[in-house]
Amino acid sequence: DRRGMVGFGTLETTFAALEGQLAKTPYLAGEAFSAADVATGSQIGYGLQFGTVEARPAFTEYWDRIRERPALIRATAADNTAMKEKEV
């Protein structure tokens, strides 16, 4: 059993830890949005979108908070504009 070694564990253990934290606070580091949310939130969001992350209530609520952030809304709009400009 390698779970005690660095780099080994299970996806379920990881998801349970994330879910436990997000059940207590709106963001991973507490009340304030941080770089941890940029990295983890994008992975949760993509995972929910493509079905590789289980749609647990804590995850869907977390992603809803992140995708309503003004910076993400602006970045998404910029991406959409760039994609339209590239269309042939």
C-alpha cells in the first residue's frame, strides 16, 4: 500500500479533502479568493464541464462562485472574441 508515500493517494481522498474545505469556507484558503482558487477552481470547472469531476454540491457551488468573478467574465469574453476573430 503506497498511500502513505508522497505522490500516492486516491482521487477520492483528494476530492473528499477539497469538498470538506469548501463545505466550511467559500474559497480554499478561507473567505478570500487566492491563487489556490485560480489553479484548483479551473480544474474543478473544466472537470464539471467535461464530466471528469463528480458534480458534488460543494464543487458546483464553488465553481458558480468562481465563474461569477469579474476577472473570469472578462477573460472569457476576451477568449470568445479571439476565437471569433480566428474563424474562417
